[in-house]
Amino acid sequence: MKRKYILPLFLVFQIVFLKFLVYFPEFVEKWYSNGLYVYISKISRTLLGKIPFSVGDLIYTIAILYAIYWLIMNRKTGWKNISLNVLSCISVLYFAFHFLWAFNYYRVPLFEKMQISREYTDEDLLDFTKKLIVKTNQIQLKITNDKTKKVTNPYTQNQVFEMTQNGYNHLAKQHPFFGYSIPSQKKSLLSLPLTYMGFGGYLNPFTNEAQVNDKLPMYGFPNVVCHEMAHQIGFGSESECNFIGFLAGIKNDDLYFQYSAYANALRYCLGSIAAKDEKLFEQLKLKVHPGIIENYRESEAFWKQYDTFIDKAFHAFYDQYLKSNQQEDGIDSYSKFVDLLINYDKTKAAF
């Protein structure tokens, strides 16, 4: 067999292998997520965590520029050779992607790991949302002393990065598998492209850096950081990371972190109710402090100014990406953490 076919065939083998791996979540949980990955992630964050800029973003930028250069320089070598070289490159990256982080997509779901029910009733959703409204109102009022004022986070983004550890430390005392060490949170060098794509942040699977969009409204910034850190400790599901990020936020001693988490969860719960009963949504909305609504409007106004065909295209792409990686609801899986919240609260009393 010619050597140029080896890596493309290895790509096919990897795809087939993953089709089988989905049936062995306990194996992945034990040997990868709680085994090999623990060492990989700590080594990555130890090597790169203290570097003040995003190494992963720099690598991506160089790689994209080099790919364009390579295609231009090799455009006359024939489509067969170009295709084989591209497939070989994809094969290597696909292997690195899974080996360094993405096997976590195949671990035991958090529902099973924490023995949380998957189902909830409309009444459960309503009761939990009312509870969230009361709690979010309380914190908003504590911070502003005025129901009508939006919350303005006084911290710098670097201060937020440092303060997130507090919440994870408290959370790990209750659930040790959420323990986080060796910080590596970065402001993304690609924040403007991320904004146009409609993303608040992402985990770089090759460098294990938590990349956060530095253009985000600051009231929600802590919640995004907590979410990306959840990816770093080995959770691939977006709904699970929303859930873990929420817990890390409300466990934080700082009120601004708590507000960021509660306000985000409340927005999702209200959205779930609005999708089922618009009239009930309007009634509940009247109970939410105007200052909280102003924060929501601030966020909506921010994203609206970058609303183009680009974010729609990337969301469509990301939707398919999630579906191909064990998240059958695609982009809607972000909102599925409401399931986890409600059922966790019923059994563990989240707050």
C-alpha cells in the first residue's frame, strides 16, 4: 500500500471506531475522562496557563494562513494529490482532537453520574422559575439597592478569571469530580470573529485554554468563564457545562458571580416557558425586577449589532458539529441544562 493512503484510511478507521465507542461510556469514563485526560489537561494548562495571551488562537491563525498559502502553492499538483494531503492532515488533527479532549463526548452522562432524573413537568418548570425569580431579584437588589438599575460588574476581566476558582473550590467540596486546578483562562485574540459568529467563548481542545470573548457585556462574563472551565475539566456536553457553570457561579462567594449565574439560568427558564405559554411568560416577566430585564436588553442589543449571515452560518455548522458529537439536540442542547437544574434542585436543593 502506498504511504499516501495510510492516513486517509486511518481517518476512516477513527470514524468507525467512534461509532463503536458510543456503546462503552463506562470505559471512557474510567480510563480516559478520569484517567488519561486528567494528566493531559494538567500538563497542557501547566505549560500554557501562565502565558498571558491565547496560544491556541495564535496557532489557529497561523494554521489558517498556512493552509491558504499551501493551497495556492500546490494548486497545480492535481486534485487527487491535494485531496489525499488534505485528508491526511484532517486525519492527524481528528486523532489529536479526540486524544487531547474530545473522547469526553463519550463519557457517562451527568444525569447518570449524579443520579438525576431526566424528566420534569410543566409544573416543575413553573415552580423552579418562580424560585429563580425570587433569588435573582434578591441578589440584583443587594447589588444595586434599586430594582430598576441593571447590574454593572465592577471587576476587570482578569480579576474575573482569578475569582472563578473560588466557586469551583466550594463546588468540589460537595462534588469532588468538579474539582478544578491549574487555571488557564484567556481573553480570545479572535474575540471580534467570535462575536460575529455568535459565540461567547470556546475551549481550545489542542491547548486546553478556556477562550472567552472579551467583548461580552460584563454582567454575564463570569458565567461564560465558568462554563468554559467546565469543558476544561472534561465535560463535552454544552448542557452539562451550562449546569456546572451555574453551580460554580452560585457557589462563589461574590455576589456578581452569583447574579451572572442566576440571571442566565432565569433567562433560559423563562425562554422555555415562553415557548410553551406566552401568556404565562408575560405574567412571570412582570415579577422580574426591571434592572434584570435591562441586563437582558443589554445583552440582546450587543448581539444584535453583530447579527449577520455569518453567525447564522456558523450556528448551522455548530449545530451539525454538536449532533455528530453525542448531542442530538444540536445547538438547542445549551437550553437542555434546564432539565438538569430542575431535577438537581428537586433532589439536592441547588439553592
